[in-house]
Amino acid sequence: MTEISGTTRIFPVIGWPVEQVKAPTLFNAFFQRHGIDARVIPLKVAPGQYTAAVRTLMAMENVGGIFVSIPHKPMSVTAVDEASPRALLAGACNAIYKGADGRILGDLIDGEGFIRAFDRTCGDTPFPWRSASALVVGSGGVGCAVAEALAARGIARLAICDTRPGQAEALRERLQQAFPAVAVAVGTPHGAGHDLVVNCTPLGMDANDPLPVDLAGIAQSSIVADCGMKIEMTRLLHTARDLGCRIQKGKEMMIEQSPLYLELFGWHGISADAFRALEAL
């Protein structure tokens, strides 16, 4: 890989913790393969210093944008000058970038990345959106994004589950108002009766973590997705596969949203296949 120099465009990925992030490996491999003078660098920033860090970094001329990781996505809505409508609705941002006028902008592309990956998972078997039920476990940044994207896509029923019931209820209210045709409820961590179960919690980052959702009684026709990326095959995905369900790994969401990040950061016309082909994966 070429050395970092004064011409290198820097893209921090900020988290707390940050050891689990895959963006540096993925994007730096892409930049190297295509001869792009840019680098993604992980930064471990505590929540109390996050907003100040964003403002300082984005004031630097050679910082082109920020990848936002846990737990900073909800806080990013107020850390930027302007957040996109979908970010405001979900209450989170995962991409921060500069507008043409120099203002600091925020968007939420986790949801679109998840939907693109989900369409690939379904393949030639159409998902019954107009009659289906989905359970989203976790209402943090990723959970907000996935829930908003599923509602926007037109899922019939959507349940949101979180150990913080007030936060789940707040998200439910926002989504129900924005998507009145979708039956949005606060649910429980049980997969039975749902056509799609999505884990958007940190559970699964450690091999010894408990399951974030009970899959007892889930139908074999259901799809179980895990948005975590530290461990490719989490206990949840192993359990779902053993039960005969189709699964979706967190890596797939990252691959599908990678071109969306680059578009916000100034590169256009790049497909997800360019990332899928990387040996680093």
C-alpha cells in the first residue's frame, strides 16, 4: 500500500469501542487496488468527546468524511449541520461528509445497505413484503436504520424490541406516523411468527454472548440476519442455520452500502461487486 502523505484523503471511522470495525480493511484494500490516494483510519472516541471530535476532524481540509460506528450514530444527528430526512426519521447518522458549501452533512445508509443485501439474500424467491412480519432487535443506530428501511419498503408488520423500552417506543411512534400503512409495534425477543428477524444489537460481537433473540418455533421459511461484523458467523446465525432458516451475515450489509459511502464522499459509479471481489473479504 502506498504511504500516507500530505495529499492523502483521510476518512476516520469513529467508534467506542472501535476494535470490531471492518471499514479500514475493506476500504483500504479497495483504495489500494484502484490506486486511490485515500485511507480509512479507526479512531476510538468516548461519547463525551464525540461531537467535538466530529467538528474538529471535519474542519481539516484533508478529511473527506467520517464513518460512524457504535454508539455514536444517534448522537451524529445533532453533531452535523444538517441531517438527511431518513436520518432524522430514524434518529441516527452513519455517514458524515462535506456539502458543496462546506457545511457538515449527515446521512443514514445502513438501512439501504441492509435492503440491498436482503434482496440478494432472497435471490429469485420474492419476499412477501405486503403480508410479511419483521422483528428488529435493537433500536440503536443500526436498528433505527433497518427498521426505517423495512417500513419504507412496505413491510406489513414491524416489531421493534429493545432492553430500553422507551427508546423502542419512541422509534415506533416516529415510524408509525411516517408509514401509517405499516403496523408498527414494540415486540419481544422471540422470532416465532416473524418472516424476518434482524439482530441490530452488539450481542454476537463476542463468541460467548447470549442469543439476542429466542428462535424457538421460528418457521424454516424465515430469514435471520445479524448486522454484527466482528464475528462473521455468530451464535445466532449458527442457530438459525441449524433450524433450517436462511441467514444473512453482517458483512453483506457492509458490502452493499460501501458504494453508498463512496458516493457521499465524492466517488460515483462504483458497484458493490467491486468490494465483493476483494481478497480482503
